Amino acid sequence: MKIPLEPLRGFRDILAPDSTTLRQLMSLFKELVESYGYEEVIPPTLERFELFAIKSGEEIRRSMFVFRDKAGREVALRPEATASIARIYLKHLRAKPKPIRLYYIVNCFRYEEPQRARYREFWQAGIELLGAEGKVADIETINILINYYEKIKMLDKIVLKVGNIGIYRSLFKYFGLADEEQDHILHLMDKSMYNEALSYLEQRGFNELANKLQELWTTSTIEEAAKILATINKEAEKQAEYLIEIINIIRDIYPNLALEPDISFARGLAYYTGIIFEVKVPGFPVSIAGGGRYDNLIEIYGDEHVPGVGFAIGLDRTLAALKEKGVNLETERREKATIVLIDEKYASYAIKLQQLLARKHVVTDITTSSRISKTLQKIYEKGTRYAIIVGEKEAKENKVTIKNLETREQVIVQLDRLKKVGKLSNIFEQK
């Protein structure tokens, strides 16, 4: 029976070199965040549907992979990781001293229309800082995110968009907007559907709020917006001033970073309560990372007030942006060698040799062939620089014959000498 070889729509096979770069992006993220004191958690791929349904936002609720398992429970493939982190905190980490710094690298799933750099299965790397309020925590999170893009040579290719949902939460509360209505307006703002948001408010009798929002959205600076907010609600004004503080600190730390303050900026996840941010690449169709402050999420789940702030990096999107902008990550160029085994009688010797080379971080494979010339040509065409020939003479005398396929040089060395050199290239330099 023939089966279709194409992956399901929105899913894909990731092969080298993309698979190699993707893993490197993960490795660099892990290295960076651990240097800031973050510890890894690995949440399950499958969670109860209600975990995400409570505060994930309209779009994510609609795009979740949801089904009933064999026990009849309604479950979902995780569409994002922050809700899982909140559950993990409540289950395992309540007694741990705060603040708690956690990170994750996971695949996520959303049943949405596949587009350029948008898949139904995608990889995210993120951090969550739990139990810390104030600007130091907000800036720490933003700094790590920018630091990551600096580490992968993208600092001059990105734009950091910054806003504050706290402005709108304060305004909505002042005008008596229910939580669900607040989330809907923010969803429309996230989709740049500002006219629809105003119409929605007017239809429900919130004409004054609609007029004030329209005035806010037509201001050119956050400072102007703060002056408008001062005439409406002091808490909303404070949130605007806080946004200005955060922007100034980011500019002080990263004077060359392209920064885009935006008073009308909102993000799709409904649990945000304060500072929000997003990484964009000009000309690229989607944001490649984003995050913000969520001070009520854990309280919604577990009746315990634990403020939080975090971000998630779209690793697939970042990889696509790297390729589009022609940025090559610096990778350690490991030497490659093929061990040519002339006779399988000496397989044990060849395997021991391969173990030795692996400890030297040389990438090796073994091929068995007595047709040396033809085999060497194939090895060279594959892009491997060194061939190491193992036959009766080499095995009996505890030697190897190493051939540089680029220069055609050849040396015979004792195995003991090979153990002492760092790289195969050193053997040819020292001969």
C-alpha cells in the first residue's frame, strides 16, 4: 500500500542545513538564559483544553488543536507555553523562593492558515520571570531578548516595538468595561481593526471611551498620549509615564537599536496586563518574538497573586529571517573524515579509531571498500576533506594512513601520535 509522502498541511520536514541552524539557535538561547540564572522546565505537549481556553485570547482559542482523548477528556496540543508554566508553578514551585526564573524550548501547535513563516507546528524558546514586579524585572526580560538577537548578529536587522496594555486596562476599568469586552477590544487592536473596535464600543454605549481611544490612536508620541490621559484617568496616565521610562532605559542600554514606541500596540494573548513588546524585521511578514507582563494569570488559575513577565521567540521565524537577511551564524567548523576500511576483518580497529576521532570532535563515518581510488573520489565529492585508510598493514602496526583530499597530501602516523594532536590538519602542518 502506498502512503502519501507529503507531511500534513502546515507541517514540514526540517532537514540540514536548516535543522542544524535551528538546533544551534536553541543551543545559543539555552547558553544565554542560563547565564542569567534561568532554569529549564519541559512541559507536556498535551494539556487540558481549559488551561488555554481561560486566557489565551480569541484567536488562539479558535486555532487550537482540540479533541477528546480515550477517557473522554477535552484536551489540546499546546498553542503556547506560558499557561503551562503557570500550571507548573502552581503544581510544583509555590514554596520556592521568589523570584523564580524559568525557561523552555518547545514545539507548539495552532490550526491556522499556513503562510510564509507561519506553520501549524512551530518551535518556541522563552523565559518566564515569576514573582517580580517593577521596571527592573521588565527591563531584565527585554534585555535578554535583545541580547539574544545581538548574539545571533541580528541587532541591526530588528525593530523592537513597545507598548503598555496597562494603559488600556486602566481606561477600560475606569469606563466600566467587563473583562471579556476588554479582551475583545484588545484582540481587535492586535489585528489593527481599530474602526471595528470603535464601532463595537459605540454600539454598547461607550461613546466617550471610543472618542478618547480615537484621540489616543492619532497622537504621534507617547508624551502627547500621556497628556491626553492626564485629563481622563490618573492611573492610565501613570501607565503611559511608565512606558516612557521603560523606553528611555532601553535607549540608554541599546542606543543603536531601532525602537518603535506605539501607543496603539496590543498583542493577541488576553492575559497581558502591563508592558508588551515585539521583535519585527522590516520586510518580514510576521513578528519573530514577543512578550510582556502578565500579573493576574496565576491568580486566575490558583487564587494566588504572583506577578509575571516573559517572552517567547519564534525559532522557525527567526531562522527564516536569518536566511532572508543573509546572516550566517558562526559555527565551529568541525573536521570531517571518512574511515576507509579495506577489509571487514579489521572492523574493531576502525571502530576504536572512530571513537578516538569523536573525542577529538572530528565528524567521521566508515565505509568498507577495496577500490581505494574510486572511493576517495566519492568521499571528496561528498565534501569530506580527509580519508583515513585502514588495512592489514595499518591494523597490525597500530598506524593509520591519512589523506588530505584537497591537497592530495598523504601521511602515515602512529595511533599514539594521533591521540596527542588536536586536529587532523595539525598532522600535515607538523610533518
